[in-house]
Amino acid sequence: MVRNDEFFIRKWVSYYGAQLGEDNLYIFFDGEDQVVPECCRNVHATVCKRVEGLVAKADKGRIGFLSERAEELFAEYDMVIGTDVDEFLVVDPAVHMSLPEYLSSKRIDGTLSGLGVDVGQNLDKEVGIDASMPFLSQRRYAYLSPRYTKASVISRPLRWGSGFHRVKGHNFHIDENLFLFHFGCVDLERLKSKMHNADLLSNGWSRHLKKRARTMLIVTHGKARAWESLVPVVRRLQTLFRPVYAWNKPTVFGLKFVVKIPDRFSEIV
């Protein structure tokens, strides 16, 4: 579900369309004032009545709506992927399989998660993003964030929690070859423009956007470690540890793990 974000929707349709076929993509535009962009002409695009309320309330309304749509889709599909517009579920290129090939090879017990990779602009080393080029050819650093280890894939009708962060009443399962790349912090200037967006600010997004900005500081000032050595450790920690307020979400208790993204991902998104 998306509102006023053609920058990411173009990339989202391009990536998932190539992986799954555009006729298998479903996009819901939040608000009857929204105009469906040309890039969505071959997907199932629906303009909906806007979900009202500040961030937390609106998030609950949106995820309830999307959980209901996912349940309807199981009449036709055996698997549904739910993501935000700036999130891309990626199979490690080292396994040489497409996303549908890989997911079809797995026995999924209700839900499956990719390890969260929160990509940020390294302000000391990286310039503004060029939207016409693959993001990962321009951004090489990320924070391995439990916030983005989401229950993206479901294999039967279930109820997502706000933002796809969990599935209600069920555990999560982090796959060893799946990654959820989040690009909300991919470009400083774009984030600044959102911080001055009256529509977002009126709905309580100021605090949320400031949280996103911290990712850029983490990847800029943190010591980046090698992907192959750090990723398995962080995956294990997130599998074992849970916050006291939500047993079905991962945590690393505030530890900040910065990683350098390998070259093999550079042309994917």
C-alpha cells in the first residue's frame, strides 16, 4: 500500500515485475486523491479510500486491510509476499535461483522472513542516488537491523502486525538465503524532502523520519565488517533473542552491526 511515492513504486514494480510477473503484483493506493502512475499500468492497481489517523493508528488500519486482501488472494495463489514500497525481498545471488524458484523450493510453515538489511547512504563516501541505476551499485553499506527482518512471506491466511513486522500468534523463521533490503535511508536529500512534507508531518511522521536518518549515521560512523562472517552471526542472534514486549519479533538488544554489501548484489535492485 503506497501514498505519494512514485520514486520507489517505479523500482518496486520493476524489481518484483521481473521476478514474479507484473500480473501477479497488487498495489493499493492510499487515498482517492492518488493518481496511478504509468509504471503501474500492467499491475493490479486499486485506489482506495484513505486510511485516516496518525502513524500508529493508520499503520494498524493499513495492515488489517492488507491482511484481508492477502486472505482473498489465497483463493488463487499458494503464497503471498507483503512489503512496503521501499522494501525488496532478495535471494542471495550465490544460490543462482530466482525469487519464485527459491520460495517454491522451501517448505514454509506459515511464514518466512529475510534478514533485514537497512541500506543507508554513507555520508563520507557516497553521493546522491541516481534513480535510473541499480541502488546497490551506488550503496555499499548497511545496518543489519532486526526492525526489517519482517514476516514478509506467508503460505496461508494469517494476520500481519503493523508494517509486516510480525505475524500475530505465530513465530518467525529467518531463511539463510533471503534478505529484505530496505531503502528508506538510501538518500539524504530525499529524506530531507520527506521531513518537510506537510502531508507526512500532519500524520505524525516526524519522529519516524528522524529514526530513519539515524541509519545514515550508523553506516557512516560504524565499522563495516565482512558480510560472510557477520551475517550468519546476526541471523543467529535474531533467531534466538526476542524483546520482552513481543516474543514473535527479533531483537539484538540495541547492538549495531554494520556490514559491507558484497559485489554480487550490486545489479539486483
